[in-house]
Amino acid sequence: FPSHDMSIEEDKMIKDDMIQWYDRQKIVRALGNFTVLITTDFTASGSKKGDYSGIAVWAIGADDDKFLIDIELQKRTIQEQYDALFRMVSRYGKNGRVVEVGMEIDGQQQLNMFALKQMMIEKNMWFRFAKQKGSTAEGIRSRMASGSKFERFKYMMPSFENKKMWFPESLREAADMKELLEELKYVTFAGIGSKHDDGLDLISQLVRAQLYRDWE
């Protein structure tokens, strides 16, 4: 009988060779040639006992190559995740570079956008909220996307199959990256089998956000 790991390898949707590894510093040095999008999956818990909170920074090229340049995926309080987002904006929004942030606004999640807009004023640090494709309003509504988390993730498959997903070699051993890779490992054609799926949401948001460069 095949081993458990062998069966996982056969069934998993994202094969190892679909992920491209790259030298992060080369992209960071040329960031002005890319659109910078931060995807988020924020927790609504006031403690660190809830779901993971995720922030991923992507450099998106003209040919739709998606370079992950930074990721934080861990349990945090609400305030800690807000502070982490502003650190990312400060780090990658230098020299007047526009940074867009994908933020889900279903239900109570709208409070995140309200709080972050207040923090922008207090910190005098600004970014744009990405719009949902097909919408004129700020923010991403999962309920506008059909299907479950798994169904939404499947829309990213062409990017993996066409070798458009690039992960930084220098972060391969980082705990946050390992969590993301673990979640990807357990996505099969039957569904999501990992304990957490917050990292997968960071990837799924890429296909739902309308980039500023594409606004009419």
C-alpha cells in the first residue's frame, strides 16, 4: 500500500514544481517596476487564541507574475495585526510608492477598515484599499465571490500552473512561510485538509482584488 505521504503527494493540488523560488532582494531593489499589493486575512479575536492573522506583500509584474516579498502569518490580537500592517506599508511604501491593501469587509469586518482609516490620520501614513473586481467600492466582499474558501482558492490554480507564483528563497525556513507551505501541501482536489486556511485566503485574495493600475 502507498504511504500516507505518497498519497498526499498524488492528491495535492499544488505540486512542488508549481512554486517558483527566487532571490527576494532582486525584486525589492526594483520594486518601482511592480504594483505592490498587500493581502490580508485579519482575525476578529481580541486574544491570541483565535485564528491566524495574515498579511502578505506581493509585487505584481506587468505579465501578472506574483512575487511574494514578505509574509506574517501568526496568532495576533486585533491591535497587533493593525500595527503589523502599518509596518509593512512603511517598509514597502517608500519614495512615494502607492501601496494597495486588500481588506475583507463582510459583516463586522467593516470595522477593520474604519479603524485603519482612523490610524492613517493619526500616523499620517496612507495607503489605498483595493476594490473588488466588478465593484466601485473599497474593500473585498467574500460573499460576492461564489462558493466556499476552497472554490475561491481554485481560481488561483492557473497562476500556479503557469508558473506565475514566486516565493522568496530567503524566507523558505521562516515559521510564517512554513505555515503557508503546510496549508498549500494539504489542498487536494477534494478540498482543504490543513488545520488552518488563513494563508490560503491571502493567496485567494489576489484574484479578487482589482489593482489600482486597472481602475478605469
